[in-house]
Amino acid sequence: MRTTFLDPELVTSITIIIISALIPAIQNTWLTSAFLFFMLLTIMGHSWNLFSGLTRIISFGHGAFFGLGAYATFIVVRDLSQPFPFSFILSLIMASAICGSAAFLLSYPFLALRGLSFAICTLAFTEFLAIVFANTQIIERGHEVAFIQPQTDIIANYYLTLLILFLVTMVFWRVKHSKLGLALIAIGENEAAAESLGVDVFSSIRSSYVISAICMGLVGALYPYILLSATVETLFGIERSLIPLVVGLLGGPGSIAGSFMGALVFQILAEALRTTLGYLHLVVLGSLVILIHLLEPSGIFGIVSKLVKKTK
Amino acid sequence: MALEISQIITSLFFGFIEGSLYGLLGVGLSLALGVMKIVNLAHGPLAVLGAYMLFFLIYSLGISVPLSFLLSLAILATIGLIIYWGLINRIVTNEPSTLIVTYGLEIIIGNMLLSIFTGATRTVDLKLGSLNLGYFSVGLNRILALLIALASILAIDFMSKKTFFGIAMRATADDKDAAELMGIDTTKVYALSYSICALLACLFGLCYITTHSITPLIGGLFTLKAFVVAVLCGGNLILALAIGLLLGLSEILLTSFLIPSPYQNSVAFVILLVALTTLRRKRR
Amino acid sequence: MKKKNVVIVAVIIVAVILCSIGVYYLHLRPTPMEKTEIVLGLPAHLTGSYAYEGTVSAYGTMLAVDDINAKGGIYVREYGRKMPLKLIVEDDASDAEKTKLIMEKLITVDKVDFIMAPGGSTWALAGVPISEKYKKICIGFGGSDEALFTSGYKYYFAFCIANGLFSGTYYVGIIGFLAHYKEWLPEGAPPPLTVAIVSMNNAYGRCAANIMEKFIKEHGVQKVVLKELYDPKITDFTPIITKIRVAQPDAVIMCGYAAQNTNFFRQVNEMKVKEVKIWSPSCWFPEYFLALGYDGLQYFFDQQYWINYASSEARDTLQRAKAKWGYDYTLGYFAWGYDGPYVLAQAIERAGSLDSDKVREALLTGTYRSLTYGDIRFDEHGWPIVEKFEEKVPIRQVVGHSQVIVWPPHLAQAKPVYPPPWEKKYGP
């Protein structure tokens, strides 16, 4: 179990983070915005990968935690009317608390299930939350869209997101290279065998689920500061659950650099496609996703690793 | 009092029909889940594709209605085969892969339909007239949809139990390796099964567009509803019909008399959550 | 992995990122030495969930730009000459995040002078803070949500609502029609005194329902006997229709988007609801006629919120659209999209400048000709003010194979068929 800092995943990740830190210097707000969304997507990919990538228990419902995290920010900014920077810290704490406890409580009924049942359960829960939030209007409060006044500018948003990205990346790395990570990977490979070797399966996956939920909650908490507006559809919609999944899987399930890869395709490449291809850009994106995956099931990072191995 | 009873009867009747459509929707997905163990996120979009195929054949090409029905089914079945050989075949053993690939398919199908047909809502009016049943009347197109749904489910159930192919399917579903040892060409079984799934999705699409209206991106919602039925029925197709009926009836009855209308859609998810977490039957 | 390989991996990744960034730079335009054209940006929904409305509105905007350029452009006093319009269209795939990216791109990379308002509240709310940040006038389709008009946005002007009625804009016409029944009620016909409101349970629908109720109360002629809110995602209206049959209102006003309306009225026909005399959605969509046919929509009413649609200028504009794209429908979205450049051009001419503050001043102080509403002026919140709006909304009824305008009196082609002979339509 190598924990040296020359771990290729970590090097790749840090390189991308450093490049991202330099993007605003180019003074092009379009590019900066694109990278901002790229970072958000990467964090979402990380949080999904932390849990489902390592344990191979596929979750369809991470959108629930995203929405809850965003809800935390709306409470802090609208109801508690805290000024910025305090509000930001508060929303992060609140989002972590809400999502962490939700995940903890949900782990009892949900984590007894596996495979498709678990996936559908998470999906149904997210959809149910969406319907409840939509009908009780907690977030939208009678408007078509919930919104807050801008608290920060784009540069502040960018570096805050970068900070969260850095933190989540390090958390992912530490978890993966810890005893918990080892247990999770073992569970992912063969749960029965892992259990027979003394791994406390339930406690391990619960910890992973909670950490994963908190990370997703952090992104969710960031979101209103950046987008300023949200609807139940954008917060809890199925896209919110599926895209981190595709990003994680496409990039490399369980791999830290993988989330970066997947987000690169889904955000940066997607935007480039949109501006050059016009009408059919989504069709091309969908085809690319399929092609890349068929080419190399272990994701883009898998492709890169193999390419590199060949040059040895 | 008389009107109360007619309310209940109306709701029961329409709920029954909606439910049978849900059953049909779920049966197709259940087949993919059970036999190939794949999560076919493209199920809803395939249904929408079939529906638009019918629309196109009838209104743009002017082909007669019965022939359009048959052609749509044939085309979708062929597309199912093509998708299988082109894509699914390579990744059928890997569960997460099927998610990505079918999700990619969902994006492709939805957006292709959007660029060809635009986002305007479409429907097919069969002009069959309606049946007067005293307190209310029901369109014959709805009755037709009901008959198609019931017949399809029964046919698939019959096929899976009484025909050789059906037995081969179930054998492959139970234990792929053992089936191969017994001489069953599991690849062919998979290919045909996927084709049948596409066919069933198409049937739902046909029933739906003749009784409701569709837009290109509605596929995701269908897949979601199909999951509710498919997951709970555990492979038993008659149970799938029953669950679909339960879903349809409860949605309409509850919203008519108990919970306020806006919550109509949440019924499905509550049922699902409760059932999955309490029944505790170990699935795949 | 050896150190060398780690470096190779990092280099490959960096190369890919730089290539992607390179694509972005292909789009950077150099600032021309002399300004020869007025650049307009249009963040449009050409794909995605709002593609239909977005495309129709984009047609309107594009036609307006073509019409203006056909006359040589807009005369700008500041530059001393007529300048043509250049329209840059971007597709946001109906994704609010992409709307933000596009607004940034259009303003900072394409350097537009003015930007067309994104259509729909979700996207307008995402995009307008950006146009405000850069002090660019954002005018056009826009969104109907109250928040857009009460957040202090200075440069935002939207045509999709009028007189501060928000989503109620599309439903007050029929209220006026019902209230003035004495002017069109045939001899011996029972007056329509009870109304049912069926609306979506979202902000749009609730706002519309509330405004309808308010107007009904103010007129004091009809009584609301049923108010039902439904989840926009449902496809089956049996429970609601059953409730309607119990309440037996004279008129039912249905608020929903095209899909909901199609399903609802199909079921109304199917269930042969004869108790109600006036059925009304907000406005006819062409697909209703394809779906239900003139027979299916027989005797139903509608209100056309493109109140100026019957004028010769509207007819001519639609003819041009038909010649260009085969587009043939009197949908409000088209007119709102058209009015973006159309009214902006008038304001620029009045201001004599391309400066945002000067044009804004002109917009707030002048009267303008709009395709949607005729003569308008702007309220400081950003919506058009139309004098006596409720009395100008044409109400149409489907009779035979045409839509007959039955109200207001100065536009009416015939009296409404009232009460509708349901036996003729549904049988005994």
C-alpha cells in the first residue's frame, strides 16, 4: 500500500488543481466559469467514487445530499441572513451536519440492501425528497425558482470551490490509503470474502456513505453561491444523481484522478462541443461517453495508465 | 350518493387501465433485469422512440394505422437487436458499464428525437370513438391500449413458461454458466431477450401515444416508473401486472379521495421505499 | 510507478486540458478598429426540455434582426450612420448552468452590445445577474417570475408579462370575457355564474390561479366554486375531472403547459363532461389541433395573449416567417422573441446611442410599438404597460373548422355558441 506522494493519482490530481488555480489569471470569465463548473463536477464525482467506486455498491441517489446541502445554504443565507464569510462557513457546517446525519440514519435501512435494490432505494428516496420539497415549497417559497442575492464575486467563488476541491481530494486520498479504504476495496472485490476475513462490512460502508454524503453536501452548499438560483428539478433531479455516477465511472471507478478525467469530458469537452457543433452536441457527447467506456471499462484514467505502461 | 359511487367506479376503471400500462412498462424492464441482469436506462427512451415511430409512419408517411403499428414494432425489435450486438454484448457482464452505456443511449435517443421532431407535444388520434358506460364514457383507444397491455403481458408470460425459448431465457437468468453447459447459446438468448425488451417498450410507447401525448425527453420518467414495477416483481411477470395495477389504482384513488392532487406521483416512490426496505428479500 | 512515468501521465493530462482550452480561444474575436455593426447576443434554448418554446422565440428574434437589416439597420446618432445588427446565437440545452456560461461568453468574449433575455424564469434568473453585472441591457422573452422584477434589476426588460400580472397575464382575458357576459350572452341562455380554476402546483400556476381569483372577485360577477392545483408531472386528470363533475361549474379555466392541456382536454372529451359550458386553456397550441382535431376542440374557448396577432403587421410578419422557415403559428413566444430586437431598435434610435444607461433611459421614458401588444410603454420594473389589457385580449371559440373571435366587441367576428350543444358533439 504505497502512500508516497508520488502516487500517480495524486500527482495527476494536484497537477490539475494547480492548473485550475491559474485559470483565472487568463482573465477570461467564460473560461473561468467553465472551469468553475468543472471543479464542482469533480467534487461530485469524488463523492460518488468514494462510496460507489470503491465498494461497487452503486448509488443512484446522491442527488439527495446535493439538494440537502443546497437547502442548508438557503437556510443560512435567507433565513438566518448571515453576512458572507461567516455565512459560507456556516452553510458548510450545516450541510455537513444535515447530510452526514441523513446518511447515517439512512444507512440502517438502505445499506442492508445490495445491488439493484439499493440503487433503486436511493433513487426513490431522492425522487421522494424532490416531490416533498416541490410541494411544501421549502426552497422555492412560492417562486418558480429559489434565489439569493450575490454574496461573492466569481473569483471568490472560484477559489472557494478550489479549496473545497482540494480538501475533498485529500480526504478521498487519505480514505483510500487507510485501513478503511482497504476494507472498502476488499468489500468491492468480494464482500463475502472480506467479511470472512474479519472486516466489519456494515460499519465500513456506513462510514464511507457518510463521508460521501458530506462531500456531496459540501458541493450542494457551494452551489447557490455560484448559481444564485435553483429549482427542485436542478437540485434533486435525476441528472444530479446520474451525472456524478457517469463522471466517476467514465473517469475511473474508485480512482481519484478518475473524477477529474470524467469531469473534464463532461464539462470542458462538452462546452467545447457545444460551441463548435451546435444542434447535435448532446448526441455526440452521448456517443463519446459510450465509445470511451467500451474502449476501456476502467475509465479514462485506465486508458492513460495503460498508455503509460506501454511506454515503459 | 349516486355520484359518489360513479366517482369510485370512474376512478377504478381509469386506474385499472393506467395500471395495466404501468405493468406493461415494468414487464419489459423486468425482462432485461432478470435475464441479462442489466439496468436498461434506455428503456423509457426506447418506448418514446417507438411512439414517435408510430407518429411518423401515420402522419408523415401516411401509412395505414394497423400497418404502422406492426412496422413500429418490427423496427424497434430490430433496433433492439442492433443495440445489443453493437453495445450491450460487450459489457453485459459488467453492471456499472451498462449504466453508462444505456445512459449514453438515453441522451442520444432523446436528443435525436428532439432535433427531428422538435419539442412540440405529439399524439396519435386513432379516431375510434368512445364507449358509453352510463356514468361516464371511455375512449375506445383506451380500451385498445388496455387490451394490448394485457395481451402482451400474458403472451410474454406464456412464452417464458411454455415455449422452449422462454425456458432457455429463464435458465440463462438463473445460472448462465449452467445454461451454457446444457447447450444453450446464451448470447443468442441475450440478443433475443433485448430485442423483446425493445419490443415491449415499443408496445408501451404505442399504447401511451394513442391515449396521452409525449415529448422527446419524457423517456426518463418512464424508466423511473418502470423500475418501480420491475424491481418489486422479482421476475414474476403476472406479479408485475399486479403491481402495475396497484400503482395505477392507488395513484388515482388516493388522489381522488385522500391526499391532495399534487402528491399523486409520490405514491409510487413511497410504495417502493417501504417495500424494498421492509420486505428484505435478497435480490441480485 | 516510476517517477518518469508519473511525469508522462501528468504531461498527457496537461496536454489534453490545454487543447480543450485552445478550442475556447478559437472563439475570441479581436476588437475591430471602427465599430460598424451592433452586436446582439441570444442565449437560446434550441435543445433540451424547453426546446420548443426556445426555438419558436429564436425564430422571432432572428426574423426581427433580418427585418431591421433589410432596412439597412438602425440609425445611431452617436456614430452618425445606420448600423446593421449582428446576431450571435448560442444554445444552452435548456440547462441554467450553461445559460450562465453563455451569458459570460457572449458578453466577455463576443463583446455583444445588447443581450436578448433568456426565455423562461429559471434561465432568466440564472442569466440576468450576469447582464446586470456587466451593465448590459437584457431585453426579450424573459421570465414571468416576480423575483425578476422585484430584485432591482435595472437593465432587464421582458415582454412575456404585462402590467405586472406575472403569470396571470395569460388568464385575465377570459375573466374579463366572463364578467361582461351581458354583452354577448344570447337570448334566453343561462348566464355563466360559477367558475372552476385548475392550475399547476408550481409558482407559475399558483400565481396565475391567485390572480384569476383576484380578478374574479374584483369584477364580482362570477363565483369560484372549485380551485384545484395539480402536480405538473401527472398525466392523468381523472380525479380532477371527477371533482369538476361534482362541482358543476359553468366555466373551467385550465392553466398548464401544452402537454397537460392536451391530456386534460382529451380526457374531458373522453369522459363527455356535459355539465361545463365554457372550457378554456390559456392559448391554443398547434399540436392541440393535431391531437384533438377541430372536432375534439369544438366549442372550446381560448385566450390569445399575443393580443396584437390579428393586426396586419402581425400577419405580415408571420408571412415572412413562413417564407423563411415554414413557421406558421401565432404563438406568443414568437412575438416576444421578435419584440426584443424590434423594440430595442426603436429605443436605440430614440437614445441616439449604444450606451446602456442612455438606452435604458429611452426605454423607460418613451412609447413604443411592439408586435405583441401594440403600443406600450415600460414600467420601471421592466414589464410593458398596456392600457386596458384585460379588455384587449381576444377570446376565440372553435366553431366548425375555424377559430372565431367572439370578444372583445371591436374584434368579434360572431357571437359565441352558448350554451354549446354538447349533444351534437358527444352524442345523446
